[in-house]
Amino acid sequence: MGKEISQLETARLTITWSKQADLILRSYLGAQGMRKGDISKFIEEAVRWRIFHDTIQEARATFADVPPEELERMIADAVEEVRARRYRAGK
């Protein structure tokens, strides 16, 4: 995910939205010193953040009834398992 958008294969997307939203976005990007081509980058970042936020909210709802100590143990076990697999794969 660390690659720049120019290094990735891209897809074209056509969106329909209000003129007000378009004006607000273009004004915001202009005030930030960004240019027309930066709209795609901005939208892609916004989509990634929205999906990340929704994923976090879903995880919080799923584990809301799990006691903090048990959740910490589950996370530690998962991290340990991933590290063990990665270590074995590296040999």
C-alpha cells in the first residue's frame, strides 16, 4: 500500500455529485496549494479512510462485550502467531 498512485495500475471512475460538493472540494484543494490532478489522490485517500473507519467501528461493535483483559490476550496471541509464521517463512 505504500506505493504512489502513479506506480499502481489505475482505474477510471465517473462520479455524479452536487455542484456544491464539487465547488467545496476544488476550493479546499486550491487553498491547500493542490492542483486539478490532486482530486483523484484526495478521493482515493478519503475512500481508504472511510473503509478503515468503518472496519474499526465494526470491530469495536463485534468485541464490545469482550472483557479488556481477554481482548488483550487475543491480540497478543494473534500477534505471536503471525510473528511465528513470518519467522518460519523467513528461514
